[in-house]
Amino acid sequence: MKSSAHGKASNTTKPVAFASNNVGRKDSVVVAVMGATGVGKSSFIKRLTGAEDNVVGHGLTSATTKVQCYGLFLDGTHFILVDTPGFDDSSGLEKEVVDEILSWLEKSMGEGLLLDALVYMHRISDPRLSGTARTNMRLFRSLCGDDALHKVVLATTFWASTEDEVGRRREQQMLEDPKFWKPMADKGSRCFRLNGDRKGYLNILTHIAQSDGKFLTQAQEEMRLGQQAHETTASRTMNPDLDRMKREYEASIAIETRKQKVAFAEADRRRREKRLNEQRKIEQQRRLEVEKLEREAKENDRTEREIEARRALHEKTQRETAEKKMRHKLEARAQKLRAHEAEAARIHELSLRLDSTVVIARTTGEIIASNVEIGAP
């Protein structure tokens, strides 16, 4: 159980090296302190831990250039306070600041040391919400993510140098500004005033100790899902030109992809059309070949019929010629036969005549002979 953060803190003043020893336990209450340069982040940690090596800046120059972790035991609860460089870093290396924070968030997540809360600090003495302040808030929200806004503690500093009424009015304006603290306040973020006394700092730890456990920031969630640190929303927020270039590049890729799709579709249409034309040509060629074969078949059939007709005519002519010759032969034979018959009839008639003559002659001879015999002496 996390105990209430009342009482005197123990003197754990050296930076916590949780990657190499047990100081940074997984059951530690881990609190990251963020905000612009000079809002009092390092002072907040030094007042709580008494860490002498925590350098406090007193101007526009950021004293913290690397993420540093400091341990604090309070009523049996071990806190790890994470000091971060200011977002509007005076060295002009804002991107390096964000990269440093993202690197720590990734490393801590990999080691299982998750955050319990984020403290975002703002100078109440600033007369107005500058563009830089709004940019810092936008960057902070891109690191944190909307789903974790209830884990944010809003802390205003430099109340001693601001009239109470003016400070309260500015605080109310920030809480009602939809581009500043209102989204976090609507999600349940608590707002604390730091007047410089240690009790106010301890009140923040008391509130955090009673929170509902650990969480992943949006940046950590994005990296857990496979994005590189420079691909996270926070990194892109610090690089609007790069983000714009990326969007333009993605848009150009999308346009090129669409062009390629159109080109591929057109090429595919042309291939299909070419294939269809080739098929049509092949079918036409086949049809022409079939027609040619049919014509040839018809021609062959006609030629065969003509040949058959000629052969039949020839055979008929031959038969007729043979029949004619046969008739001529028969007629010749018949004529010869009739001639023979006529000759035979004539011969028969001559024979008959001859026979009659012979009979007459014989009769005559007999008569003569008879007469001779009669007249003989």
C-alpha cells in the first residue's frame, strides 16, 4: 500500500540509477516533473529531496540538460522524482530535449519502471499565455496523451512574486482555456499552488500516493506498438516541418500509388484487350481455316462428284459403245445367217430342182433304155 505523503522525508539525495541497482524498484512511486525552462522543476525536486547535486537555474538558461532521477522515502513510500529539461530549452535544442525525454520514457518502460503521475509546472507570474507556453502545453499533451490526462498534476509556481488576485485570475483563465489546462481539468487533473513552502510540495506527493496506479504515456504506448521515438506524436510535434514533409511525402506516395493503380489498371486493361484481340484473331483465323477447309471439302466433294459423273458417263459410253458393237456383231451375224439361210434355201431349191432333173433324166434314160431294148433284135 502507498502511504500518505506526510512527515519528514528521508535523505536519499543521489540520482537514482535504476538500471543498475535496486534503488529504482518497480513498486516505487515514479513522478516525472515537466514544464518550461525556469518554472521551478529542479527547485521542486531539491526542496523535497535535499539533493545537493540538483542544480537550480535562476534565469532563462536551463540548468537541467539530461533526465535525472532522485529518490525520496516518505513514510515508508519510495518516490522517484524525475527531473527533465525544459521544453523551451535555452540552448535552442528543443528537439534534443524531446529526444532525451523520449529516450528515458522508452528505457524506463523497457525496465518495467512505469510512471504514477506527471507534474506539469507553470509560472503564475507570467502575465499572459504566450505562444511558447501553448506550444509547450501541446508538446506535453502529445507526450502524455489524452487517456492519461487524469494522471497529471498541475502546479503553479512563483506565487510569491504575484498578487493573489492576479494569480487566481490567471489560474482560472488557464483552467478554462480549452487549449491549455481545461482538457486536463475536465479529465480530473488536480491543480496545486506552490508558494515556496515544503508543505505544498508534500501535498502533491500525498495526492499522487493516493492515485490509482501506474500508466503508459501516449509516447510510451506508441513506442510499445512498434514506433521509433522519432515517429511518435511528440517528436512530430517538435518537427512540424518534418511532419508536414512526412504528410506531403505520404500524400505524394498515395498519389503515386493511385497513379500506379491507374497505370496498372490501364496496363491490365490493355493486356486484356490485347489478349482479347489476339483471341479474336485466332478465332477469326480458325474460322477462316474452317471455311477454307469447308470450301476445300466442298470443292473436293464437287470434284469427286464430277469425277464420279465422268466415270459414270465414261462407263455408260463404254457400255453403249460395247452394246452398239454387240448389236453390229449380232446384226452382222444375223445378216450372215440370213445369207447362209438364203444360200441354203437356194441350194436346197437347186438341189430339189437337180433331184427333179435327175429323176426326169433317170426316167428318160429308163424310157430310152426301155425303147432300145424294145427295138433290139
